Amino acid sequence: MTRRPPIPSPPHHGGCLCGAARDRVDVPPMAINACHCQDCRKLTGAANLLMVAVPRDGFHHLSGAVDRFRKRADSGREVDIIRCAVCGTRLWHEPLASPALLFFAAGTLDESDWAIPTSHIWIEKAAPGTSFQPDAIQVQGQPATRDVLFDAFAAVYAKS
Ligand SMILES: [Zn+2]
Ligand SMILES: [Zn+2]
């Protein structure tokens, strides 16, 4: 099984590389998802993007000017990508069709050791050598609904 440190109780604190942008999450995660799509690889410059889903009203942008970039996916879904205006760190995503939901980049947390994926999407685009946790689900392309991601997270953490 995947070794998973317990998820600490909120709040979780995070921010950007230069320190100007700070945020705080007051709620437990709903999903921990790694996306391997081309967009996420381009936008991060990394092999995939690890994001944590939370209710949007549990996420608080505390300080720092941010830039907003609206991306339209091939699926037609639109998402606002929020970055630090100074250093460009990608901080969080706001899907336009789901105003109650927000995804923040796990790597921007001050303490992110607990952020281990419970789901992987667009696995057919995954970089060679990518490893997958045995208890995380693997989805080809975009899941039909985000409930797939929430259910995967709940299934993993219900056991622990
Ligand atoms: Zn910054
Ligand atoms: Zn993606």
C-alpha cells in the first residue's frame, strides 16, 4: 500500500516563490489529483500538476497581487489560472462552471508532505517513468465528473 502521512488539520498555509502572495486553506481537502495533460505540463514546466480540491469559500487569498489567465480547454471548459503577479508562481485554479470549487497547487503549500495523489487523470499523456500509487485511481483523459476524483479521495482516506 501507499504510505500516506496523516493529513494535518487545517488551516494549511501556502504561497508563491517570492513570498508576496500568501494564502490559507481552512477546510480539509476533497481530492488530491495529479493531471498529466499537455496544458498542465506546459503551465508548470513539470511532468504533471498536483492539485488539491477544496470548497472555494474555505480558501483565502491573504496578500500579494495576482494575475488571472483564462484558459479554455479542448473540452470547452474554462478555468481561471491565478499566479503571483511578481514571480509568476501558479497558485490556484477557479473552474468557471463550478463556482463553489477551487484547486490549489499542492507544491505551493508550506508543508505539502501529505499531498500524495489519490487520482491521476490524462494518464495516457503521462511522462515516461511516471509512477502511480497503487491505491490511487488512474483515469484516461478527463473524468466525466469531478465526483470521480472526490470518490477516489474518500475511498483512500476512509480506510486510514
Ligand atoms: Zn511571488
Ligand atoms: Zn491538466
